[in-house]
Amino acid sequence: MKTRTTIFKMLALLIGTAAVFSSCKPKGPADVAMGDAASKVYVAPGKYDEFYNIVSGGFNGQIAVYGIPSGRLFKILPVFSVFPESGYGYSEETKPMLNTSHGFVPWDDLHHIALSTTKGEHDGRWIFANGNNTPRVARVSFKSFRTEEILEIPNSGGNHSSPFITENTEYLVAGTRFSIPMDNKDVPISSYKENFKGSISFVKIDPVNGHMNIAFQLRTPGFNYDLSRAGKGPSHGWFFFSCYNTEQAYTLLEVNASQKDKDFIMAVNWKKAEEYIAQGKGKTEKVRYAHNTYDDKTHSATSKMENEVLVLDVSEFPDIVYFIPCAKSPHGCDVDPTGEYIVGSGKLAAMMPVFSFTKIQNAIANKDYEGDFNGIPVIKYEAALHGEVKKPGLGPLHTEFDEKGNAYTSMFVSSEIVKWNVKTLEILDRVPTYYSIGHLSVPGGPTAKPHGKYVIAYNKITKDRYLPTGPELSQSAQLYDISGDKMRLLLDFPTVGEPHYAEAIPASMITPTSTKIYKIEENEHQYAAKGEAQAKVERKGNEIHVYMTAIRSHLTPDNIEGVRLGDEVFFHVTNLEQDWDVPHGFAIKGAANAEILIMPGETQTLKWKPLTTGVVPFYCTDFCSALHQEMSGYIRISPAGSNTPLKFSTGKIEGQP
Amino acid sequence: MKKLKPLSRILIILSAVLMVSGYFLPLWQILMWAPQYPEGLDMQIWINDIKGDVKIISALNHYIGMRHIEVSMFPEFQYMIYIVGFLIAFGLLASLVNRRFMLVTFTTLIIACALAALVDFYLWGYDYGHNLDPTAPIIVPGMSYQPPLIGTKQLLNFTAFSGPDIGGWIFIASGILAIGTVVFEFKRFHNKI
Amino acid sequence: MLSLISLTMLAACAPDRPNAGGGDPAKTAVEEIADPTKGLGQIKSVTLNTPLEQERIGRGKAIYDMKCSACHKLTDQRVVGPGWKDVTKKRKPEWIMNMITNVDMMLDEDPEAQKLLELCLMRMPNQNVSLGDARDILEFMRENDGEK
């Protein structure tokens, strides 16, 4: 009896010890109680979302358009990447859009979005985007949601701090991510300090039609330029850039570019630079860069090679650029809605400095400098500082603002959004994100007049948020309600590509002017067939041009003969429809490029080179009507040198008149 | 020279044999959670090896200047197998010799080894958490990253837990059995008087 | 010449969007339209002139070639839609112009238009033709039907 008791006691002790230890284990991420979140993101069938969310696609080179608060995906809008779905970059009309000084580059890494503003507020006219890889900027029309212009940036090693815009969309900026030796010079990599330079391009935007042109470039010290924001209100006329690798390392930057306690925020007085340019102080440099524009009357793009750029070396003009020390490797460099405060987010730092524009101006006036870097004055940290946000979280990246004087900063390492007051620098709230947030977006967040209401987190890690789909997952975004004191998680939604920056704009600013059709009367395409009477087939040497029309539910001509092996066939398809949402598609067997979609009133061209003789079908790819399956035709390919006569028809039956 | 009761001899053998599992099961575990690691990261210490997400943990820790965790960091692995072997052999011998002082020595040895292991682990943890690379990308002033000895601790964005794994629990069971046997023996002695 | 033509356009009578819902569409149609043979839409009455207005005929033909000819022949042959021969003798001018400019509502509610849909199995598309352009097309149709 005694023996048994003792054994039981031992067992009890063992189990007790185990229980105590187990209770020390922390719990995994808890389920987030959301209350009435469902009703806050529910947009009833047939109803519209409140905001358009214009989201960069990262390495897919596209922009995606979502509705907020529903998180529904409305459109994938190709910018720097070919898009076989619509034929963008494949049709003869759109190929020139992707031309560069390196030839046809069908891909890019699209990081940032800037929506056009007037007086610092959204005006709903254009979307600007950057190509980080082969340096480019693009302009997309808010009317047609189509890419209308792409401008290559010369003297750039990768266009990251771009396409941020000034208060009235006077300029768009394009700062090089990597410094490089200018003029494609062949130098040792180890001569970085001596030969490598930074380059910041100021692209002038035509206020009427949005056309972009490089007004001038600033030649700056050789290090990395990360992100930027223009001043607004009192700081209008200035631009702020975050800089890292002020160590000027050229290898293992992970370590070697993280050594200094402080890098720089670069403040640029662009009005001053403008004055110098007006005085003719800019030096003309020979360069080569492509400038591509799309015309929605000819429905065609043209690519022009430009060969000059005006350059101001800031070391020769000491009152254009000033450096402000900023905690380790700043990433985000965000200006608050009043234009007074500039938030530097040192992604490796344990606090966030907030600078005051007024103090910066005073420091410049009083020459309150701690020294210089390559001859450029470095303002004393304390002289420019409004204050530091203490212990905000780990890995601060980007900051957006609401209409109530609050800031929202994304924390990559601690995977959270931290809300704080811009004036008092007091931390007000924090919410977790799932997982490892990169950029974030408050509707109107970068403007002088934020719309507020929500903050959207664009996360870098998805893991278990959705049904698993193999090793490669979609990216995860979260929508939070910020209308109250506490941020509340409302919704998870998957995103395509890898979103970086995004902006959101009220739908009411966009929907009234959205293009529904292209007027067939205004179609100025060289090969348009404006009516079936103009449909025809022409031979020009070994080129066959088919002027084809499409209307529910037939293509004209739909019987084509007399094409010979060795010919190149151009199908110029005009959609005769004039009603909203009646696109037609065109595809032919064996096409080595893509299909094309043709919007009502538009003409698009698919080039096709037959490789064998025979009769090849073609058809409409976009289900257009009850008789869509009938919307098809045949082209006959005869051997090279044969004398099959060139002829074409629709509805004609051989032997009948 | 008191002889042992038959039950005590069985319990001692049980205690010694249980420790054989130490060669086949993980002894200690360190678990880590972060917001972006909802499934957690897991590191297990075996009698002569470290297993689990060691590479991921090392890759993360290098940002804050912590060294890569490698088997060669632990000279203990060279002789741990012999110490445990000796303990098992001593247990079996104690049962065979059938003397009470052998039981007491066996129990004392187990407790001493356990304490030594904890001290050793603490010293390693202190060195690992404090001896940081001064050129690390992220340096948080005043921050060190010593893992918890036993229990839970918040280290930057990670919640770390340290505690016995299954093999460790069996070792604890062995120890409790040995201690219990001592208690059992001495209680019997007093009852007789 | 142009001033002689009067088109009565009552903005107030502009049709609701078909999916706006509410009310029995057939009943509404009967109430709104005194003469059902004139169809549904903004066109309440059209003044036709003799002789034909040549300017209109020219413009009407150009619009026909661009926006209509893909489906409508000028003979009585039906292809996608009915041939236009004698259409001005079979239909009131108001009905024709309403069919051109207000096709979606006509196909949904006008019994004659619905009969044609059953026959052709193809909804006539809205080709974004303005009222003035529709009048030009009407003049071209009259010419096609042999009027002078």
C-alpha cells in the first residue's frame, strides 16, 4: 500500500512539473476578434466600392486596381510588361511602348504609384509609376486606365526613388537607386568613391495633356537614393530623398552599408535648380533614351529616341542641396499633410526622427552645419530635428497620414502598423499585420488632404493566410478601419504580383469621366476599316494587310485566299461596336505572339507568319454574343510562288452571285 | 552497509534504463515565435547534435550580430554520450551491488549532472546572446539576446521559449525515480525503528 | 432647310435605366406612349419633308457604311439584322429613330422590336448614334425605299 502511494506521488510530481513548464509556452497568433467587420467590408451585389485602390505589382510590371473596402480585384493594367490577355506589347500598335535604349524590354519591376495632384490634393487625372529595373517612368490615364506614355531615364542605375510628384504635378522625380559611373564608363568597381555618381531627374509634366519630358538632372554624390517625397504647402519647392550606403560600399552592402549610425535625408531646393536652368547654367550631355507615347485617336504608340539631357552638378551650386543626418539606412522619407514635418524611417534604427521644415530653413539661414560631404553642407541633426518617435517598433519603413494629424508607420520586422501623433510624437496604437508589412496606404495619405477612413497593409509574407497553393503564394493585404481611436482589422485580401506602394482615391473622382468606348468616327488608325465597306485585303510585296471589321457576330472578311507561304499577314481588326463593354478578340492558330482584344471603335493589329500551307481558322476570343462561337473565319495559305488569286469575302457562297 | 529492498533495486534499474532513451530522443527544445513565423521556429538539442530550424534561426540572428549556431560550438557533444553512459552503468551497478550508499551516490550524480548541464547551458546562452558582432546591420543600444534558461522571454520581435524536450522529460523522470527511491528506502528504515 | 425640321425631344421622358427596377414595364410603356406604333424613346414626332434632304442622305449613308452595314443590307435580304428595303413603308419614322437611338429599351419593351429579336436571335447593339445622326439615317432609308 505504502509503495503504491509513493509511486503515485512520484507520478503526480512528474505530471505537475510538466504542466508548469507547458503553461510557460506562449500561444501562437490569436484569432482576431472582429465584431461587425463583415458588414464594414460588404459591398452588396451591384453596388460600388467607395475607393479605387491603385496598387503597384512589383515584379509583374503591372498595376492592379482593387475596390476598397471590398478588396475585390477589378483590373490588371499592364504598364512595363507584356500582357498576352489584351495583346499589350504584342500587337503592332503597342510594341513601341516597351522600346528602350536597350531595345524591346518586355518586363520591369514596378514599385511606386503617384496619383496626380493639384494644390497637393488628388485631381483624378493620371497615375504615374516607376520601372525600377530598366529605369523608366510611365503615365496611365485615369479615363481609360491605359498606359499612355513611358519615358526612359538616362544616367540611372535603377529608378527606385520615383515617380514622386510635386504639389501641382509640375515635376515627377526619378532618383537612381544605385550610383554608377556616368556615360557608360569602363572603370574598376573599386573606384566607387572616385567615379560613381548619383543622378536625380526632374521630369516636367505638361499640365494639359500630361506629357512628360526630362527638364534637368542633378548630379549628386555617389551613394544609394531610396525614396522621396515632395514638399507641400510651406515646403513646396523642396524635395526630400532618403539616402543609404553613405559608406560608399560597393560589396556586401548588407553589412558594409550598415556601419554608420546615420545616413542622410537629402533636401533639394528644386525651385533654385529651376532658376539655374533658366539662367542657362545646365550642361548638355549626350545620352540615349526612349520616349514612347500612345495616341488614342490613331490607337497606336510611337517610340522616339531622345539624345540630350541638361545636367546641374550640385557640387558646383552649393545652395541647391543640403544633407540632414538620419538614423541608420533611412527608407521611407514622408512629408506630412501640412508640409512641415518630414519623417525619416531608419529601417535599422530603434527610433524614428521627425524633421521640421521650419527648423531646416533656420539651420540653413544660420549655417548651422556640422560639416560637409563632398562639399555639400550637412545640417546639424539637432538643428533640423522636431523630435524622435521613441521605440516605435522594429524595422520602420513607410509612413502615411490621416486627416486628423496622425501618422501610420509600417514596421517590417515587428510586423505591425504603429499609429502616432505627428506633433506630439506620442505612440497611440499598434496592430499586427500578417505578415511583415512593406508599404501601407491611407486613402489620400501622401496628399495635403487625406481622405482617411482606412489603412491598407501590403505584406511581404503570406504563409498560412490563404488556402495553400504550393510553394508560390499570392501576396497578402489587410484592410484596417482607422476611423476610431483604435485601428481595427477588417479584411484580408490577396493581391497579384508583389505590391510595393499603392494609393487610394475616392471612386466619385474617377467614375464620371471613365471612358466607355472609342468613337469610331474619331478612329484615325492607318489601317482602320470604319464600316464593312472598307474591309479589304491588300498585298504589299510579301506583306498581306487585312483590314478586318468585327461586330456581333462576324468578322469581315471571313474567307481569305491568295496568301502564300513566306508572306507576313497583318490582321488589322477594327471593332465596329459602339456600346460599352463589347470588346471583340482575335486569335489565329499558331500565332507566336498573343491574341488581341479590341475595344469598341478601336483598331488593333496582330502579325502572323504562316509556317505551313493549308487552311487556318481564326476566331473571336472574347465571348460577345449568343453567336460568339460562330464568329470565326478561314485563311488559306498556298505554297510560295503559287498563283492562287488574292480574294476575300464574307457571306459569299461560291457559285452564287 | 544497508542492503536495498527488492522494489528499490527494480526502480533503480528502471531509472537507469530510462536514460538510454537520451540517445534516441531530443533532450531540450528552444521554440521561437514572431508575427511572421506563426508556425514557430523549433530547435532541438540532442545528446550530440542540434536539429530543427537551426539554419533559419541562424540566418535571422545574424542581422543582430549573433553567431551561426553550429555543432562545433558545443564541446559538450564530445563527452555527453560518455557521461550519460556512465550514469546508466552506475545505476545498473548500484542495483547489482545492492547497497544503499550506491543508491545515494547514483541519485546525487544525476542531480549534479542536471545542475551542471543547466549551468553550462546558461553560460553558453550568455555568451551567445552578449558576444555580438560589432558590425551587425541592426544594433539596438543596450539590447542583448540571451535565450531564456527555462521558460519564456521576449527578444525583439521574437517570443522565445526554452524547456525540456521528450528526452529531457524522461531524464527528469529518471531523476525523480531515483530521488523517490531514496525517500522510499529511508522511510522504510525509520518505520523499522 | 434644317430649321424646317422639328424634333420634339422631351428630356423629362428619357427612359429609366432598364435595371432601375420598380413598376410593371409593359404598363409604363402603355401609359407613356400614346401611339405604340411609334416605339419607345425620346422621339415623339418627326416631320418629314419632300423632296428629300440631300445633305442628310449623304451623311446618313456615311453612318450606315460605318455603323450599320455590317448587319443590315439595303435589299430585303436578312443577314444579321433585317434588310432595310421598304422599312420606311412598314414602320413609322418615330419607331425607326427610337429603335436606332434607344435600342435596349425597345428590345426589352416594344412588342414589334421583340418580334424581330425572336426572328434574328441577335440583340441589335447600341451603336451610340445621336438623334441628329438617326434622322440622317432615316433620310437615307427613305431614299433607299425610292422616295424622291
